[in-house]
Amino acid sequence: MLISDKPNPLFENVATQMMEANWVKDYIYEEGSGYRFRWSPPGLERAFLLQEAIRQNELLSEREAVRFTRVCRGKEAPAAGEEITAELCAFWLACMDELEIEEPEISTFVQVIDHWQPDRSQMFS
């Protein structure tokens, strides 16, 4: 988990959007510990699928996450040899649209999904 000395406005925006869309039930910021999320079942499902997509497509850098989103939106051509399925793009964009994630927040969203990994045991609680 990434630790921050103070709350980050971009993380607050993304967390609020995730709460409003019922991806998380609630979240807190703890000084010295960072953000903690209590995921909803739909949020857990999406987070696991997104986490796999993020890692398989190497989207952890801000540049790559934004480029991937632009490719899915048809605003940029895929890199030579890059294969992105229509199904993956549709899922990715549905998540971005549901949460109203704008380009400046894409990297933050990817960090939330990658670093604040939900505990799989939550799926059964």
C-alpha cells in the first residue's frame, strides 16, 4: 500500500466516484497508512478484472494508462503489434464512464485498483 502524509485530492475524487457508483461501500484515509476501501461485491468483481487488465497490458505508468484509454476511445492508434480486444476496451471504457474518470484521474484510478487491492475474503462476507 502506498503511504501518504496527507489526503490527495485526486484520490479523494476517485474514491468518491467509486462510492457513488457503489464500487466501494466506504473508504477512509489514515495518516501514515493511506487509504483503505471497503469494497462492494460489484466493485470487487470489477477491481479483480481491471487489475488483471492493468498488469497484462502494463498500464502502471501514467503515460501507458492514458494511451491505452485513448486507443480504446479511438483517439490514438495501437502501438505496432499491440493487440487490444474490443471486449477489453468495452469493459475498460464502461468502467471509466461509470465512474466518470477523466484523463487526469486515469493514473490515480489505476493506482487505486493496483495498490489498494481488495482482500479476496471480502467476496464471501
